[in-house]
Amino acid sequence: MSKVVLLISSVVIGVLVMVSPGFITGHTFSSTQYQGSLYVAEFVVRSLALIIGLVVIHDGIKSFFKKQVTT
């Protein structure tokens, strides 16, 4: 598989992971719609989605620039 295809697919998947909480709930983050523990849970899920998306993108970029080992 081409390195460029792998890089583009990892960036697309990472962005989809980052915006997936908005797609699932149907709205962006708003503190007026939640109370108490739901507010905290929404914040945690959106933060984790952002972190996981960035890790996916980082892994794609890292594998793109990794040198090919020749034997």
C-alpha cells in the first residue's frame, strides 16, 4: 500500500473520530443543554474523541515518515 494513501486515510479517519460525538448527538458542545453528570460525561467523551483522533493522525504521519528498512 502506498504511503500517501495510508497517510490520507489515517488523517480522514482521525478527523472522523474527532467529529463523531457531534454527529452522534446531533449538536455541538453546549453547556445550556446539560446538567450535572451529563455535562461532565459529554466533556469527557468529546475530549477522548479529540485525543484518539489526534493519536490516529500522529500514527499516520509517523508511519509516513518512517524510513524503509532494507535487508
